[in-house]
Amino acid sequence: MIAFREKAKVMDAEALRRTVVRIAHEILEHRKGTGQLALVGIRTRGAILAQRLAKAIETIDGRAVPVGILDITLYRDDLSRVAPNPVVHATEIPFDVDDLHLVLVDDVLFTGRTIRAALNALSDLGRPKTIQLAVLVDRGHRELPIRADYVGKNIPTHLREHIEVRFNELDEAEEVVIEEPAANGGAA
Amino acid sequence: MMPTATAKPSTQTAPWTKKDLLGLRELSAGEIRLLLQTAESFREISLRPIKKVPTLRGKTVVNLFFEPSTRTRTSFELAAKRLSADIVNIATQSSSLSKGETILDTVKNLEALKVDVLVIRHAAAGVPHLIARHATSSVINAGDGSHEHPTQALLDLFTIQERKGRLEGLNVSIIGDIAHSRVARSDIWGLTKLGARVTVCGPPTLMPPQIEQLGAPGAGGAGVRVTHNVDAAIRDADVLMLLRIQHERQESMLVPSLREYRLRYGIDRDRLKGAKPGLLIMHPGPVNRGVELDSAVADGPFSVILDQVTNGLAVRMAVLYLVSGAPKGDEDEG
């Protein structure tokens, strides 16, 4: 395993909070309210982000938005290339997705393969009217023709770098940082 | 006795690295918990309008059954199909085995067709283990003689955990033909490894010698408690698992008559009067109504027999998923 070290902190707790509120406003503006709107977060941090967005939307608009959790493990395109198979968690979408306007939520948009898997998973659950994508960070390096409709922050990165999103619920921190390999950090 | 103030976490899972699932004896408590946790995640798929995920697309599963089976074979078949694998059913009656081909030749031929998972049932103990040693594909034991039936035990564990919220510290009584039951043996391994206390009960003729030494050492020290008194087996039980009494046992004179078995060991409503509230009634099927289990109990509020069938599908999906992801090829035997 290569060790990683922090290169830069790109968002702190306050920036995270403001970004979530801004995206909530953008969704409401675009959808003109909460009618037929539902959020689906991709496990694990996308699900947390979706919960936060739903809370922000409710604060702004006064109406609750249904939130579901999607586990995309079973739809990954690299299952035969990683061993052992990753742990599968349950998909929990407690509403019928047919004819809803869904906003898919994830923390980091990178190659686009997770979103491809999520779109396939959603289409197995029904036929939403529309699906949009909201991400906290877009770090570039897409390998598929996928783009986000709502972006918290665009962060150009090197392929070797990591984007670490940390949420209090899981990580006892509230921040987004860029990490780089520690071994030859100066030689890049 | 020590006070039960143990703070050790009972939710710890271990990563899955095994090519095969041959029995619960070979598995650690952590591996069993991972299987149960994975099954939990798979259950939702069968509740969808489109009951299918693409996970095992392009994999080929072979049901190689040397013994007749309907429910286990169908359950594996649906599990494979819901994961988008292709599945081939081979029953010995219609195969080259009836022409004298050896089992290993059959397996070699199937492997030449590039299959990925072999699900094997055989009347002789150890056949799946033999095949697993010679095959590069994954082998799942779907029942070998009176030895093990791991997926049945896993679905039993899953069903108990679902209903009771835990396995640790529960009293589980297995009643019936213990001697000829692979389900009982796998259940004993699985239950004792996850901290349940197991009592086996049945006529002395159907009780294998030294069964009390089977299983992982429990909180009380011993593996399994043995009784021939069915009321004693019911008294403290949180779960009753009934086993099928096969008609052949009567012909081989191990049981005087099915009627006498019913009088001594059959479970009816009267017999359950002294039972704990919330008792679960389980049976691996097919049920001999009116022999080991009365219809009023089999269809009654305590019965989770059909839950077992539903959960079996999720468990088998989990097993197929995990063995398919394990590293293949030249491994050392554990």
C-alpha cells in the first residue's frame, strides 16, 4: 500500500455547509419546488450528503423530500478484477421511483463509472421521469460521457491524487482534502 | 459459571477468500457473519418488480445433483438467475454417470466447457470436497450424505437472527433423525460457532454416538446437549427445528412405526403448552405432516418454515456472489 499525505484542504466545515445549502437552492430553483422530487444517495458518503441536502431543502421550502440509499456494488463493472468481492450493502429506496424527478447524489465525481452503475441500478428499480446528478466535488478524469447537473466545487487533480471527503457521521472530521502519494511527494 | 459480562463484539465479519463453500465446520464465525450480512443485502432484490441484478453476468453455474432435489436445486437456480448467471441443471439419471463415467471425469468435462461454479449434491459424504480438490471452478456443497448442508444451515441462522435479532445465547433444539441429518450437523456447527446452545433430541436409534462432542465449544463448555425426552427439549427452547422422518427409517426398523414416532416425538399444539413465548418452529422441508409436525403447528403463528424458503434464496445469492469473487487457481488446501 502506498501511503498518502495531505496536500491541501479544499473545504472546511463551514464551506461544506454553505455548499450543501447552495446546491439545495439550485435544485429547488431548477425543479421549481419539491413536487415529484426525490433524492437518491450512493453509499456511503453520497447517502449522507443526500440526507443533508434533504434537510436543507426542507428548511428552505418547508416540505420534506423522500431520500433513498443506493448500493451500486452489484452493478460494478470491475467485479471480476477485484478479489475478494467487495462487501454488499442493501439498497434502501422506500418509495416507487416511477415518474419521479430523481437527483442522484454522490460525494466525488471521478471516472463516472460509479454513476454509470447507479443509473443501471435505478433503471432496474423503475422508470423515473428524469434523473439529475449532484456531487460535492468534481475532480475530472472522466472515462464515460457523464456530467453533473449540480457541482459543489470543481477541483482539478492529478490522477495519482486522492480526494478525501470526511463527514462527522463517519470520520470525526468535516472537511474535503486532497492527498498525494507520500513516497515521492516532491518528485512529481 | 462465569457471569455473562462479555463485551466482545459479535458483529465482527471476516473477508471472504475461499474458492468453495463445503461446510460450516471449515468457516470462522466472522466468515459466517459475512455470509449472513451479505444475504441481508440480497434480500431486497427479490422484492423488486425486476428481480435481477447484473452481478454475475457471463458466469456459468452448474447444478450437479446426484440425488433428487426440488427445493434446493430450484433455490440455487433462481439465485443464479437473479444474479444474471447462466445455469445448467444436470441430474444423474440423464447424465453419462449412468453410463459409467466417473465423477471426476464428469467434472473435468464440465470444466472443459469453462463453467465457473459447481453446485453439488451427492449421497456420499465428502464428494464435494473431493471435487473441490480437483476442480479450478468454485464448488458449493448442496448436501453430501449425512455430512453437511451448509446453505440450509445458513438460511436457518439467517431466519433465527431475523426473528430474534441475535443468535448468541439462544437455546435451539433439533428434534428428529439426527443420525441421518446433514442439516443437523451443519446447524450444530453454525449455531455453536455463533454462540447459540444446541440440544439434539430423538430416539436412541437415530442418535449418532458422540454427537455431544460436535460443534464449537459453547459458553457452557460442551458442544451439544443430548436428550431423548422431547418435553425437556421444548422447555427452554427459543427455537425448535424439526427434521423429516423418512419412511425408509421405518423399513430399516430404526423406528417401530411412524405412529409411534409421532406419539413420542411429534410436535402438536398440546406439546407446546409449556413452551417459551415467541418460540420459533422451523423445518428444512419437505414436512411430513402428522408425523414430526402437526399441521396446526406447521401452519401456526410460531412457524417460520416459509420464511426459511424465502431466506434460502438470499443466502444462496450471497454464497454465489462471494465464492465467485474469491481468487481462483492453485491454492493450498486449508
